[in-house]
Amino acid sequence: MSENTTGKHPLADTGGPSLRTVAMPADTNPSGDIFGGWLLSQMDIAGGNAAGLRAKGRVTAVSVEAMTFHKPVLIGDEVSCYTTILRVGRTSIRVKIDTWVRRGFRSDLFKVTEGIFTYVAIGDDRRPRPVPQD
């Protein structure tokens, strides 16, 4: 469980988050907790954005591995997903996604989730296509 009280995000030098949003009441279950599935979908959007930029086109998620929830996300948390391309294959892209929150108006940050997602580049026919190797 990582915590950072410096006010600077540890991945800030990577070019910023691939996604930033705020957890809202509509994202909760009847007990008032943010759904893990909502957080997973935010991570998928962030990873898909990063993979799509690298693939220079459409991608689809094919697997999620090593998903770990460290801390809960609360209503009002600013959620930021940071992506790192781990590997580019012939048609696939493996992306590590680290999700951090800023709670309220404080400057401290909490790592809440991390996971590794794999995307496949697809063409107009929705079949796998080669990822440009540049």
C-alpha cells in the first residue's frame, strides 16, 4: 500500500495521467462504496487510450492480469490512471496501469489499484492487425 505525501505524483514525469476523473455517487453500490468494476472500467479506458495511441488505431482489451486493489476509492476522490507500455508484440500491447487518488482538497496521494492489461490492435474488419513498429 503506497502513500505519497510530497504532493508530486511519482509518475508525473511520464507525461501525466492517461485518464483523470472524479468518483461520484452514481458509481457506488447500495452500501455507498465505489464499485470495483467502475474502477476497472476507468483503468480499461486509460489503457485503451495508451494502447490506441501506440497502435495508431483501434484496439480491444483481451486480458487483465495481476489486478490488485490496495485501498478503497471514495465518493469525491480524484482518480488518476497512469499507463506504462510494458511490451509491444506483433499485434498486442501490454500496458501497466497504476491508479492513484487525491482525496478531497488535500495534496497527499494514495495508490489504490494497479494491474496489467493486454490489448490487441484491430483493423476495420475487427481482426487483429500488426502494431506499427516505430
